[in-house]
Amino acid sequence: MSEPSVVLALRDLHRTYRSGDRLLHVLDGVELDLREGEIVGLVGPSGSGKSSLLHAAGLLERPTSGRVLVEGQDCTDLSDALRTRVRLSAIGFVYQAHHLSPEFTAEENVVLPQLMAGRSPDQARTRARALLSEMGLAERLEHQPAQMSGGEQQRVAVARALANRPRVLLADEPTGNLDPETSAAVFESLRSMVRGQGAAALIATHNLELAARMDRILTLRQGRIVPV
């Protein structure tokens, strides 16, 4: 049986920020392979660079040096327009705060990224309803975020991130604002949907109990991935 393909690769990734007269080396030569179908936890103390790593991997920020490859395509030096196109088609992102558009319904929040990717309104609505139903939100299609619980809002955010069938899902503390029971339920929904779509997920979390339920765990310390 052939080994699952690498859908996200980071090669000698560095990220440096300037703070006054000082240079802050947030990422220091990160190497990472994320394979199709796996769910990987990313843990580490605050300030270790987890968010910077996810932002670079998700093409939201450019690394200071190193390479980011998505499905074998080197995206590091692409133009902003092409990076946006790759993000829309191949990468989904879930944040700690759901970042839903408050004026839109749950369905509309999941439809919007599909329209941006070129899907027709009818196709987008059909896909949104199927995803939200799978997340247990069939009765919440017409509700705006303020009319839903925190767990429901985060489920909508997961559905939105997966709407364009990305190959890679990146999540930054996706259950950090939720109580333990709701956190576990949202993670199970996320895991089920990622598995169902054959995607790969890299999930930054402080919740070690949650991380232990993933396929493997990476520890980021002082900008480097170190053995657990």
C-alpha cells in the first residue's frame, strides 16, 4: 500500500520580526510534512511561534526565509493574487474566535467562500446546507451568529473552512473559547468532517487532552519543532 501523499511541506522555515532595535526570531528552521488523511496536534508554550507557523503555512504571512509547499507546489514566492487563489482552493483556516460575519446567517457564512472560489449560488447553497446538517445545525441555517451558542458558531466556522474541500485544514486554538464538553464535541465534528473529506489537519492547541486524541503531536519550542 502506497504511503499517503504530503499535502503540506515546510522547509527550513524562518520568521523574524523587528521590535524596536531588536530582532525576534519566532520560527527558526521549522521542518514539517503533513500527510493526506492525518490530524496533527501542534503544542507549545505561549510565544513559541504556533500562530506564526500556521500563518506562514496558510499563506497568510510570508516567511523571512524557507519554503512552503502545498500539494507539491512551491507557494513561497507566488504573487499575492496567486497565494489568495491557493488559499481559496486548497487551505481552510479555523481561528479561536469564529470570525463569522455577524450580519449573515449560518448558511450565508458558508456560502460566501464558495462564491469567492467561483461556485454557482445554487451549488454553494447545496454544499452549505449539507455541511451544516452534518454538523448538526440543520435547524440553524437561517440563524445569525448572535442567535447561536459558542459551540454552534464554531461549528459554522468549521463548515465554512471546509466548504471549498481544502486539502489542508489549519486551526489555531479552535476550541480555546469553549467549555470542555463543548470543546470535545466540536473537535469530534471537526475530526469527522476532515476524515470524511480526506483532508489533512494541523491543529494548534494548549489542550493536551485534546491533542492526545490526534494522530500525532508536534511540539514547538523556541521556534523549532522538538521531539516529544
